[in-house]
Amino acid sequence: MTAAVEVDARERLRIIRNSKSVALVGVSANPIRSSNFVASYLIRTDFVTYPVNPMYDEVLGMRCHPSLADLPESLNCASCHDPHG
């Protein structure tokens, strides 16, 4: 796994625009959680969306992966969610 690198806002936007898939790390099946809102939005876009949370088998009808290492492809974009925030 590679280390996180600090990038400016323009570089972050370029990464997002060039991404085809996104991992939702810490996504919740609870509809009042912000991570669930983000997931419900992303599944309506062209992104291939991978929920990642070892506590769930499925979120919003999508298979939930226990870790990033379990995803079927490498990613260059992830949205990380705090389970307590």
C-alpha cells in the first residue's frame, strides 16, 4: 500500500475527475449517517462504488468489502468516514 501524499486543491480535483472507481471506507448501512448519504449519491453516478466496512455484508444493495485489500481492483480515490463522527 502506498503512503498518502499531500496535494493541493487542483490536484485533488484532477484525481477525482480522472477516477473511475471510489472506495467508501467506513460506510454505514444506517441511513442517517453521512457515509450512507455519500454512498447513496455515488451509486447514482458513473463511479464504480466499493463499500468497505468489515461490519456489513451489504450496504444499499452493494456487496460490502471487509478491507481495501479485498477489493477487486486498485483505486486512486477513497472517501474515508469516521464511525463516531
